[in-house]
Amino acid sequence: MIKVILVDDHAVLRDGLKNIIAIEENIAVVGELTCGKEIIETIEAAKPDVILMDINLPDICGIELTEQVKRHYPDCKVLILTMYKHEEYFLAALKAGADGYILKDAPSDEVIDAIYAVARGESILHPSMAKKLVDYHHKKNDPNKKSNDLTAREKDVLICLVEGLSNKEIAERLYISDKTVKIHVSNMFKKLNVKSRSQAIIYAVQNQIVTLP
């Protein structure tokens, strides 16, 4: 069972999300917050797998709150659900450690799929955000950046992460086992000094480790 905490100050949206999630046998809402002040206590009590986080909260920015959550509970997945399409919010959220970023106008099935995906350890980006990532790559073009001595195979895995592939899909593409993929991802995270797939993707783009279309 995937345990989810909703962090949003709009009651109508929270009720809608609860109704959507209630249909899923493998997902349950275990907590609700309208602001960020009780987030640590709520995580301690509910032990969530995923936090569905808004950015615009009354007492703290959801991006700052994401950073706090990841600092104290790095294994807890944070999925940003917001109306903000601006590049600065998107990039800041990923740098704060968010595991996914989707927009509030996304269909309900996409929200559910995103919850499942981040719970599996995958990174989810709204399609419109992918273009912003490419644009950011072009603006941050710097030929002097280095890839921290990633092996050829680790670079292959990183490219697959940027494309949004799951561990299973990476294993199938590269003809290696799921276990080997996990080892490569773990080693890559250590070399790049990142803690999530989203952070690895940002690093890859900023440092031109991958070439995006």
C-alpha cells in the first residue's frame, strides 16, 4: 500500500484528490495539511511513501518545504502538484529534491500514474516541463563542465533517466539486469553527489553529460 500525504490549502482540491485516490486499492491518503508547519510531525506519525505537495502554501513555499522534507526524510518521495509553469519554480523544485513535477490541469489518471511512478523511485516530469529543461540546458551551456568520471555505462543509464525510463525499461534497453541498473544508479548518484533521479537529470543537463533533442 502506497501511503500519501496531501499538502494543499485548497479544500476542494484535496477532496477531489482523495476521491480519485480512494478508487485505487493500492494507494491511501494517510494525512492532510493546509500549511507546512506540522509536516515533520505528520511524517513521523503517518510514515508516508509519497507527499503530494503544492507550491503556494500560506506559511512557506512548497519548494522550501520539499527541501526540509528531503533533508530529514530523504527516502520520502515528494511529488509537486502545482499550477505554476514558470521555469524558475520547476527548476528550483527539482534542485530541492522533488521526485516529480506535474501540473494541476493534468488528467486524474496522470496524477495517479505519477504517484505510482515516484513511489517506485522513478522521476516524473509534466511534458511541458521537459521543454523547459531543454531550454535551460541551452542557456546553461558551458563546455568546461565535467561529468565526474562517470563510466560509459553509467552515462548510458543517465541518458535513460533523462528519457524517463524505469529501471526495468533501462535493463531491457541496455540488456542488463534490474539489479545491475540499481547498482549503476547508486554509483552514479554518489559520483554526482545527488540524492534523486530529478537531481541527476538536472545535473546531466547543466553539465552537458547528455545531449537532448
